[in-house]
Amino acid sequence: MEIRPNRVKRKLASGETAYVAGGLTHPDDIDAFGPLGFDGFWLEGEHGGVDPSELGNLTRACDIWGMTSIVRINQNNQGIIYRTLDRGAQGIVVPHVNTKEEAQNVADGGRFAPVGYRGMFGSRQSYSVPNFYEHANDETLLIVLIEDIAAIRNLDEILTVDQIDVFFVAPSDLATSMGYLGGVGHPEVQRTIDDAHQRIQAAGRIAGAMVNNDNVAKYAEAGVRFLFTTIGGWLSAGAAEFMERAGAGKK
């Protein structure tokens, strides 16, 4: 057998855009979402209800549909990084990466030797793959969150770190760190986000963004190639439209 391909990483490497969704916490729900054609699924382990003991089942559900399983962990700790990969995840998202050294810690914890220090354990992804360690780094996606104004100030240095696949500009915490609590839409926040995306791409790296149906075209046109959305907005819009249509039908 060959190592399972990382669909998101391969699309990004070929210059394509990767589409990633999040917001589900049960394997059966991921199974139901699987046929819809998204490239990856974001499993929320920092703020959401994803329990580490369930990661094996959640990542297996993603594997069934060829979706990259991407887990956001809750801190920049090498042990947590490679423990999560050991549970079958194909991608890691690390919050609050504000310096070059912190970005390097992510790279070191998420890659096997000779480029990193990930513990030598193959996990389920290695079963019946005789050359797993030779190719595992190539199929592992590492994402750092640029979500503090400190990270914006240090962005040029952070972008020099090899082995990081996506530099994801996270809007809510960034706005808060700029003094605009709940003010993602503030013009200064939006200018900072747009400038960060431009700087990331100018450095030849891949930018990521949290998007919705209303702004996804804007970010896609700006060259952002890792596009992440949550299903909550779709549920709200669908429910509102359903009730609106039902009400209109009674008139």
C-alpha cells in the first residue's frame, strides 16, 4: 500500500485552491458531508467539542471520503502536535503563532527527522505502508494562525520558516488584539487582514482565510488559496429561507 494522499496539501502544491469546512463533531455527520466535494474538514479542538479520544473515529471518517482531516489544537506544544498526528490527523492548525521561533516550533513538532523532531510513531496512517517515514512529511499539512497584532508585526520573519504550509490570518482574535472587540468589520482590521494576505503571497507562501458565502469571492480573487468556512452560516441561511418561504406561501 501507498501512503494516503493529503488532498489539501497536494492541491495547494499544484497551485489550486483548497476548500475546507468545519462545524461537525460526529463521524456520522462527517460521513454525510463527505460526498459534497470539499477537500478537507476542520476539526475544532481549541474552542469546539472535539475530544482527543474521538480523533481516531473523526479522522477515519475523513479518510473514507478522501478529505484531509485538519485539527486545530489548543496550544503550540510539540507533544500535542505529534500526538494529534498520531491519532490519524493529516493536518494541524496551531493558534497564536506570533514569532519566528514559535513558527519553527510547529515545524519541528510536525515533521519527522531529518527536518523535525516528531516522535517516531507511524499511527494508523502508516499501516501497511512500508516507506511511511520517507513520505510522511510530504503528506502532513502544517498551518499557523496569524491572529495577534504581534504576529502582524513579526510576519516577515515568520514567513521565512520552512515547512509551514499555510499562514492563516484569523480575523476575530486579530481584531481584539487591535483593540476592536467584536469589530472584525472595522476598516482598520480589514486593511490589516488584506495587507497580511498580500505580504504572505509576496513572500511566495500560501495564505488562508476564514470566509463565508458573502466574502469568499473577494478572498479568492485576492489570491487566498486556503478557504475555510463553517456550516453554521449555511444552516442559518437555509433555515431562514425555509421559514420565509413557508410564511410567504400562506399569504
